[in-house]
Amino acid sequence: MRYKTQGILLSVVCATSLFGAEAQLGTIDVESTVDTEVVKDVHGDEIKSADVAEALFKRVPSVTLVRRSGVANDIIVRGQKKDNINVTMDGVKIYGACPNRMDPPISHVLTNNIDYIEINKGPYNVEEFGVLSADVKVKLLDPTEEWHGDVNLGFGSWNYKKAAFSLSGGNDTVRVLLSGSAESSDQYKDGDGNDFVGQIQREIDAGKVSPAYQYQDQYKNMDAYEKKTFLAKLFWNITDNQELRLSYTANRSDDVLYPSSKMDALYDDSDIYNLEYIAKDLGKYSKELYVQLYRSKVEHPMSTKYRVSATIDSNPMQPGVQTSYMTHTLTSQVDGAKLKNTFDVENHELTVGVDYTLRNWNGWYTKNDIPLDIASGGTMPYHSIYDVDTKNIAFFMEDKINLDRLVLNLGLRYDDTRITSAYQWQPENNYNELNGYINGIYHVDESLKLFAGVGKSSRVPDAKELYWVGSMGNEIGTPDLKDTINYEFDIGVEKQFGDSMVKLTAFYSMLKDFIAYNADNTMTKMGKTMAYHSYENVDATIYGFELSGSYVATESLYFDYGMAYQRGKKDHPLTGQTGTNMPEIEPLKYNLAVNYDWDATFNMRAELVGSAAWKDYDEENGEQYLPSYAIVNLKATKTFADHFEITVGVDNLFDRTYAVSNTYKDLILLPTTAPDDNVMLMNEPGRYVYTNLRYKF
């Protein structure tokens, strides 16, 4: 029976104020931050699969993919991931339940439900909790007044199938949107022709991975995943200046295979409820009042049930009897509220607001569906994360100042955070921080813009980093961690040259008390070596640059390109180590694309995505050398009679074997044996051919 989370009464802190924040509904103001990228047309352009992380990896040079499966992958922005970057959907904060990042926040929405994605790099958002180094805002589709819709059918290599629909319409009072999808895929094959089973077997044959981690014979041909989604929105114009917005998003994933991990997800379910109230022109001191209430829930059980390890019996007379599969079930729930108000004073647009979130994270172990403490006779723990609450309340204010050619943005945020565990021996942690920023954009002329910014931001440790207990009773979390502080400086220039545009940005980030994983913090229990208090604070720096631009050669032919480079160093080695390379700092990555519009009904795109070799990596904590790669992707779209659209494409045209995700041991991946003593590396998909049929009405 699936665990049902109990409701928590959602309270809203309301205050009368003279300052407020604009809701930014509708048009994107790309000058609102020092360094913003907007990925548009995700709904129409990245239609071949559900994976938003893969779509961003292909389009944004500063985004790195963390490959775990055929779907539900994670992202790194400028060498930062997990809670070091903030992900919201229509302003809703959602956290994955899995401590091993099988269900990252970006995985709880599908590309076909997205209008655009805004990536703000740096510490320049004071409205959200925990924006340390980047802010990823996913804006879902909104209902329209005119009735229209579409139906999509997608097919691809490895028996990929997808069906999706959307319907939207209404009148000037009420508008609705309904959208849904279902998709599945077999295990993809890498450039060497190995599917998930084959990639594991490759490591087994090389003597690196134990055969216990292979899939059982009856599960070797399982689909890689099955996924269904549903989105419903209702917008009600109560009066000419008041609007109520309601939405519900559901994601249901079943039997998601994670070949480089010890476990697979039996299912991964999420529900997002969102209510927004907007009132405009209420008076001199309220140009726009915005109220939001939301709840997001995730339920995620992962298990060894499909692996050979589940059939290993201590009785040699009965081999192959399933006696010992482990399941780790986790839930995450966030209740949030926000109140903000906007008004103008001369050339100032002023902001004040209150932001509240309460996250509950709970996890427990079972053996053969029996609580582990009972199954082990009391020698093993039941809870991994013991009903931990992270409660944050914050007050924020912003000021946007228009000074002719110069636009200045200032922000302040005060956070009060309390983290408590239901387990009496785990200490309470309290964190208080005052953060802020100032950035500006100077318009030298119509073709040249200069921008710069400096800011301070912070994020608190999560329940895994503080309190996580392994299934053998080993205390992986470090309960006295400090919060991480980011002091960052960004500069940039954007120049138009007739038919071309170029943008160059650079950043320097000083991280105080960065939360790092130390693979050398171990203990021995019952003959097994396990992580013990594996997280520690260390000061570090990350710096880099990004170059992007476009060139319109003719009315039909145009190019876009981008590259990103970053480098990271710890100020000193972690305890017991000698290296200082920061983890998950991808080397130079580049994207180059040529686009050709034959006419209004037919367009083609060819893109090159590549990276230099990983030469500076955190070897002591599991990372390894990755060779350089360059892959070619092709796509063409044709529209017939204004209603029918067909897209065909091929990714990794030359069927290259390559990997983009390194093997930092903060994730529990399949261990390799000595002398390698590392973790399994997972290859990317080989040549992937796909087509999508779309009917618009």
C-alpha cells in the first residue's frame, strides 16, 4: 500500500506594507537580472521525450546533465546542483524525495507542459528560499481565451512511444487548460550497442562490478520507464482588476530503471497544487498585490527487487529463492505561501514580501516488505530520514531604479530557518542569514549593453546531509553542518552587430562552508565498510565565463552558438585527503547550431554539442577522467494545411559512445573493485531516431 502523507495546515503570514514585488506574469523581462537565459518553445521544440534535463543540456552551454536513467535526470548549472540551485514550477517549490537524486525537482514536469524556462545565474533572487548559485524558473502553459488544442503522437528508437494532448479555451471571465501525456521506452543502447543490462555486464565481465548488481533474468527485458502526466489550470477574472488562478499537476512514473545504482524506482509519484490571487491597481501603494498558496508532494520507493542480489540465499541448498530484497521508501512534502506587493515611487519600482515554506522529509527501510528493524531483530534501523521538518520564513524587498540608460536592481532577504528531526538524538539546527544583491544594466546605445552585479546568498543543509542513516545503521549525515554562503561577482557585455549578436559573461564565486562529500569518512560494521559522517564544510571558489550569440546570414539561414567554461578549487583538502579540485565542474562545453527555414511551413536544424575532456576532477571522491566528445543532432519539421505537423530527427547521428556525467560519490552508484575502487560510469544513448505527429485545432 502506498504511503499517504497527512495534510499540514497551511498558514499564511500577512502584513501591511508599503513595498512589494511584481509577479512577472506574462512577458519575460530579460533585464530583470544580471545574467538571464530564457529557453523558449520547449513545448514545441523538445518534443521527443519527457526529460527536461536533457532538453536544457542540449540548449544551454552552462547546463550539465547528470545521467541516471532514460528519464528523470538531473542538471548542474555552473558546477552547482542539488540545493545549491533553486527550481520552481509556476513559483512552486518542489523537492525530490530520493536522497540519491532519482527524482530531482526538474523531473516532475514534462516538456509538453512547459511554456518557457528562465535560468537566472548568480545570487540575484531574493524572493525564493535557497537560491545559492542559480535559479531555474519553469513556467507552465497558461489557458487562453480562444479554444484550441493539439494531439501528439511520438515514436522513436528503442520502442519509444508517447501520446499527449492539450485543450485550452474560455472567455474573458473564465479560462481553462487541460493537458495529459503517457509515454514509455525500452532500455536505450549506447554507441557500443549495450542497453542497461549490457552496460552492467560490461563492468561484470571486466571484473569491476559484482554480479549481484545485475538484473534477474525475468527483468532483463523490462521497459526503462513508464510515465503519465496531467495538468489542469483554471483562471477566473473575478473583476476587471482581480484574478484567481488554480492549477493541479500530477506525475506518475512506474518501474524506472537506474542501472548504475543499486536500486530501481518501483514508482515515483508527485502532485502539485497551486493557488494564486492577483489584484492590480488597488491604490497609490499597491500597483499589484500577489498571494500564493501551494503544496507539492512526492512519494518514491526504490528497491533491489529486480536485481540478482534479491535472489541470493544464505542456504546453498536453495539457490535462486527470493528472500532478501530491500526497499527504501521516502516522501517529501512542501507547503508554501507568499505575499508580495508592488508600487511605484517616481523612478523606483519597490518590493516587499513574505515567503514561507515548510518541507517534511521522511524515509524508512523494509526487508521483504517488513520494517527493517523487525526483520533484523532490532539490529538495523527503520528510518533513514526520520520525519524531518525544514521550516523557513523570510522577509524580502527589492527596488528597481530606472536612471535613463542605467537600470539598477537591489534586493535584500532575511531568512529564519529551523530544522528538526522526530528522532530525539538528532539535534535541532537553526540558521539565520541576511542576503542581498545589487546589479545594473547600462545601455551605452541601442546596440551595446553592459551589466555587472555583486551579491550574497545562502542555503541551509538538507535532511540527508544532516541526519541520513544508512540501512546498516551508519550515520552518513553530519548533524553540525553550517549553511553555505555564496559571495559572487558577475560582469558581462551584449553587443548587436547588424545581423549578429554576441554576449559574453564572466563570474567569480567565493563559497564559504560549501557542503562537500568526503569519501574517506568511513566506518566498519558487520564486516562492511560504510560512509560515516560523510559531509563536511569547506571554503571554495568557482569562476568561469560564457559566450553565446547568433548570426542571421540570410532570410532563411541563421546560426546560434554558445560555450561555457568553469573551474573550481577548494581552499584546502577535505579531512584525510590531498586534492583540492571541486567536484562536478564540467570542462569547456560548446553548442553550435545551423537553422534553415525553407518557408513558413518547413524548417531544419543541425546542431553540434561537445565538451573537452575532464582533466581537473575530484578523484578522491569518486570522479574519473572522461574523454572529450562531439555529437551531431539533426531535426526537421513540416506543417501541412496549417493543422498537421510532422517532426523527424536523429540524435547522436554517428552513434558515438560517450559519457557526460561524472561519478561523484555523493550519489550511491555501483561500486567497482580494486584496483579501480571507483563507481560505475554510465554512457549516453547511441543513435536515436524519432518522429512526432501533431494535429492542431
